[in-house]
Amino acid sequence: MKLWEERTLKEIEAANLQETFALRNSLPEYLSQLSAALSESIDRTMVRKRFDKMESTRVGKKHGNERAKSFDYTMDQMIMEYHILRQVVCDVMEEEIPLTVAERELIVSSVEQAVNDAATEFSNTLKNLQEHLSQILAHDLRNPIAAAKISAQIILKQPDDQDSSVNKASRIIACMDRIDGMIIDLLDASRVRAGEGLPLAFKECDLDWIAREVVFEMNIAHEDRFIVLSHGKCVGNWNSDGLRRLIENLASNAVKYGAPNTTITLTLEQDDESATFSLHNVGDPIPASYQVNLFQKFKRAKSAEEKVGWGLGLTVVKGMVDAHRGSILVESELNKGTTFIVRIPKDPTKVADDLSATIGLILKELP
């Protein structure tokens, strides 16, 4: 099992971002089943063969389901894991004596069955996720559309009330902006999921000003819950709209999942080469087992499952951080809350292309 893990981590880049392997978790059972199938002392009855096939199917489905929900995995990479497993099993078993033709065929057949089951489950899971997204999309779009429609109807009924018409027109524009933002998030998340990255144009802008603008707008909607800690102007060669969306998504996330009516702090620091900003909210910590999935499309911690939303916000955040050649990490502690920390170079265009952004996941141990 250790040899298989080492080869998988070496040959499949996406595996390095996974906290656990579904196949590894089920591997002892799978190998036990394969060993029994190869054993001459076990009677290979139809009942036994049917049981072995069911177990192989269970392992394959579990693996396919997890990989489909993984941000960085493709079906080809998942299948490659099984090819590596087959090679490792054959190599280890042939260290002393060669496998017979029948034994090799049994191993190949078993792995092929698991691959087929995993691929089928991978496709089914993606289909279910797409259907789930469509349902949430319809739900979220209906609210601003309905609000805009009502405002337009009021304008038609009261054409002579100029003040009311101006207010309602402003509301319609705000609703359309909200819909436009949803669509942009959806398209950007799809680009990130496909591994394309986000195309951004960079020019000089002030991160301190952007952060304060976002906080000003958030405080209007959320009763002055946000504060900014900054030493002043922080200029870099960035995409101002991208940074605004990045901060907005993290701020909205803090409101949605943090403790109600508590202060949310945005801290901005800088040195000669980079800028670092963080958003801290009080509330229940993010379990370590869920942290690795935070930036993956549609993956959520259980504490967030009852919240209405697309589950795309942090996917877009990751895409924006990557596009700025930066890094993002999360720190989460009981009784101390959760902090997302983003570091970006002041000039991303000078960072080598092969230095991809990293996601640091830190959960400090309780004293």
C-alpha cells in the first residue's frame, strides 16, 4: 500500500492535494478480497464470486464518487490510480515467483472491474452535481428577477412619481448587477474547474482602497460588522475587479458561516515584495477533515450544508489567487474562529509561470 501511495503521489499531480485516498481507505479490504480470489484453498462458489464482485463494485463506486467531487481530479487521473495499483500488485507478487497466466488474468480482471465501476460512479456523480447546481441556480436567480419585476411594475403603475421611479430603477439595476455577478461567478468557477485559470489584466491599483470600499459596502448591508486594520496605501500591479470579488467572496463567507452579530476583521499588511490580507470571523471552527475540500467546487463542510448558495465562492477565490500567483491558507481554532489569509506578490507578472499558487491548510492543535 505504501508503494502504491508513493507512486501515485509521484505520477499524479492532483493526488498531492488530497488529504485522504478513498482507494487507500478501502485498499486493505480490496487486497484481502483479491488474496482470497487467488487462494487455492478457498472454494470459488458462485455465491463467493458474487460477493467478491459486490465488494469490488463498492470500492470502485466509493473511489469514483470522491474523485468526481475533488477539484483537481479528472477521470483519466482516477483511472491511472488503478493502473498503478495493478502494476504494484503484480510487481510485489512476482518478487519471489512469477504469476501464472490465470493469476495475472484474475488480477487484471479485478482491477478492470473496479475501474469500470469507479468510472461509472464518477460520471453519475458529476451528472448529479450538475443537476444540483441547476436547481440552486434556478432558486438563486428567481429572487433578484422577482424583485426587479415588482419594481418595474410599480414604475408602470406610478409613472408620475419621479422619486419612487428613481428608487425602483436603482433597485432594478442592483438586481441585474446581482444576477450578472452570479453568472460571472458560475463561468469563472467552470474555468477554474476545467483547469483553464482566469484571464486577468493587471494595472497599478491600491489594495487598501479596494478593501475599504468593499468593507464600506458590506457594513451598509450588515450593520457595521466589519472593521479594517491597515497601515495605509498598498499599491501593486493587480486586477482591481478580481481583488474586489476575492474580498467580497471571503467577506460574504464570513457573514454566512460566522457567528451572528460578531465583528469581522480585515487586516492588511505588506512588505517590499508582497501584500497579505486576512479575514477573521468568530464562530465554530472548520473541521480538519473538511478543510482540504474548501476550495473545491460543490464541496462543503457539514456546517454549511444547510445554507442556501451555489458553493462556488471559494472556488472563485482560489481562481483569483492563482491568477495573481498568490497563495491562500485557512487557520481555524475552537474558541478563536476562522481566518482566511491571502498573500499575493506586488507584481504577479514577474513571478515565474511554473510557480503555481498553493493552498496551505493549517489547523492548530488545542493547548
